[in-house]
Amino acid sequence: MVKRTDAIILSHWRTIALLKHYALKLPLQCIEKMGWELNLESKKLKFIFTPYLHFAGAFTTYDESTGTLFSSDIFGGFTEGFSLYVKDSGYFESIKLFHEHYMPSREILRHSLNKFQKIDLKLIAPQHGSIIPEQFIKSIISQLEDLECGIFLNTEDDTDIFRLSKLNRLISGFFRTVLSQLDFHKITNFLEKGISTIFPVISIDFFLKNYGGYNSSTEDCTYSGKPLKGLQSKDIDFIRSTRAEWKSAYNGWWLIHKYRVISIPLFTSEQDILFGYAIFNLKSDISIGKDISDIMKEISVPLGIAFERELMLYKVEQESHRYYQQAIKDELTGLHTRLYMKDALHGILKSNDRNPKNIVSVIAYDLDHFKNINDKYGHHSGDLVLKTVAGIILENIRGEDIDVRLGGEEFAVFIVDKDKRVAQIIAERIRLNVQNSSCGAILQDIKITISGGIAYRKKDENLDSLMDRADKALYESKENGRNRITVYS
């Protein structure tokens, strides 16, 4: 076809190694041996090596005199209509779609883009698509640097390039979200919003089987608490199987598609054991091939990590809550401890400093002759008396009041109200109920009474000072015959 006698083929040695088997009559010239440039009468062309974009011996040609890069497939685009030149920044969507599918990876693409940034580019002329003028070049290169490429690594049959591109961006964005975000609900919201542009997803649920009773009092539970769809007994029975066992049983598929539901298995990160399913509820049924199944497998990896982390955080939170409750609640009486009193009063006193209209009151109590009960009837009977009195205190205070067991037979109640009389009414009500209480047949002949002292907080007074004055009022009640309430004056 070529008639000229001076025509030669210039190429990389990797290409020449293959071309020489085609019985071409034209001579082959290796660009490496030419020093990566061609000197012509009117200009000099430079060759820029761009390996694997998208052939091992790929290169581009740069005209120094005009600043034009003949870029071969790089910067090419999928376009529906013809336009010789790029007219606006929206053209990048065409470039992005082509590169996602035809370029092998972001790292390989970046390698060549770095070379292009070192030359003075005025114009880029790809072999398909539109010519790119100077004003769009920097922006396009910048966006290509962060583009995820090579999405056909995960697919063989699906030809919907738009759907595959969306899935590719979803997977890469989802990985970044899982790594940077601890809030599981924000992670699932990101996934739900992203995948709804590809599949008609209504919501995402999660199914667990006896995983520490998470979010359920039953053995099997859904994370959302909604009715379970799409899973059969066989699928549930496979929980705690290995990834290899799942793959064998489901013929290599990485999703279950039934009843307008897509369910994907979630495996533990360390032991690779199936511990649950992510359930994608659909508005309508859709056709899904094995390629999409394999891509959903990619989603299942970060989703499994995120959900497993959520479960771990939940368990830690539950344990922390249990230990905190043990620390702030007295095991015998169920009243709060001194630790809780200090924490709670720290905030209450600060609030009272800002709003002194409310009065902070404390009632300090002490059981009368409690040592005699322990000595005569034993500590078990003494514990019964303490629990009885604690129950009376809880029954006679308001929800916002703070009950405390200070230690031994000593108790306290903190009250915040605009009326001073409220503390006196509550204190007296508790005293009378204790006086009229009964602790069973063994202690039926023992009259249980309690003495109390009330102190009202002064301006900017700290907790220790407030408690000290309440103790002094309590001591006065003891000195004056017990079974009475005294207000500090």
C-alpha cells in the first residue's frame, strides 16, 4: 500500500519484535537507537515512552515547535457526536469513561502524565476523540491523575460501560469512606446513595446469626430490625462457613439475587469466616450477570470490615456501659456511688452558678443505731435494712433528683428546685416512710429510724463545703434525739 521508497516504520523495540513476523516490506527503525527523537528539515519530533498505555511498547510524539502532543490513545474519549476541538470542561466525562476501561491502572497512567507535565503543551491530539486546546490541558491532566482505571479486571461479560464506570467509582469511593469514617450509618448512607445510581436500591439491611445478641434479644437478627427477605435457610446455615466453602457451594457467585433483594456475604477480616449478609432491597427486579456478582464481591470486602468494626465498637460500648454502671451504681442498694455524685454535681453546680434562681439542696441521711442491728442480727440482716431504706429513698424522690449511697449506712439526696420547701418535704417524707417500714419477721421487733440534715448551697460554694454543712445539720439531729430532720442555719 505504501509506494514511497523512503518510507520506514518507527517504533519501540517491543513492537518491532512482533512486527518483524508480519513480513512487512518496509524497514523498521527502533526509536531508542534514534535517541528518542527524529530530526526533520523543518522541525524536530521527540518521542515520549508511555509503556502499557495501552501496549508495552506504546509511545507518543511531541512537536517542540508547536507544543503539540500526538498522544495516541491517551486523552482519547468516548463521544456520541463529532467535534474537532474540545469546547468545554464537561468533555472530561468522555475522557474519563474511555480511560477507566482501556487504561490498565492509575499508577501506570500517572507515570506517563508526570512526563507530560514536564513539557510545554499547547495542544493535545489523540487518535480518537477531540483535540484538546491549551486552556483545558492542566485541568484534564489533574483529574486523570486521580482516576481509577482498569475496571475490566473485574468483568468479562457486562458491556454496559456506563454502569461499570459508576460501579468502579463507587468501589474506590467506598474504600476511602470506610478508611476515613467511623460512623457506620454514614458509611451505609454513602453506599446506599451511590449504589442507587446503578441498581434501584431502596435500603440496605444487615443480617446476623447469633453474633453476641447484637441489636436483638433473639438468636438471629437483622441489624435494622426489619423483616428478613431474600435469604433462605440454606443461606443462613452457611453462616460461620469459610470463604472457600461459600465459593464452592454457590458456584463462584458472590451474591444471592431473589425476591427483589440482593444479598452479599460478609466475612471476618482475620479468619475469613462468614458472619452475616448485607441485604440490598430493590424497587424492582433486575438482571445481574456474574461480572456484577464479582464487582459486588469487591464491595463486600470494605463493607464487611466496616460492619465488623461496628460490631466491635458496639461490644466495647456495651462493656464500657456495663463497667460504668458498676462504677456508678452501688451493687447492694442500687443507689448511685460517690463517683457518680462527683461527676453529676460538677455539672449541676456549674449550671447553678450561671442560673442561681434554682436552689441546690442536699439531704444527708444516717440510719439510727445501725451498728446495733449488725451486731445483734448479723450483716445479712443489716444488708436487708440498707436495701429497704434505699428502696424507700428511690420511691420518694423525683426523677431529676440524685440519690447517693455515701458509704455504710450513710445516704444523700440532691435536689434542684426554686422552692426551698421541696427538699424539706422530700426529707420528711423519706423519714416517715423509714419509720413506718418493716424488714421482715426477724427484725419485726426492731424500729428502724433515720436522721437527716439539709443544707442549701451558697453562691459559688463547692461540693465539699455543701456536704460539710449538711453533715453538721445531720449531727445536730443525732444530738437532739435522732429520727428527725434539721436544716442547717
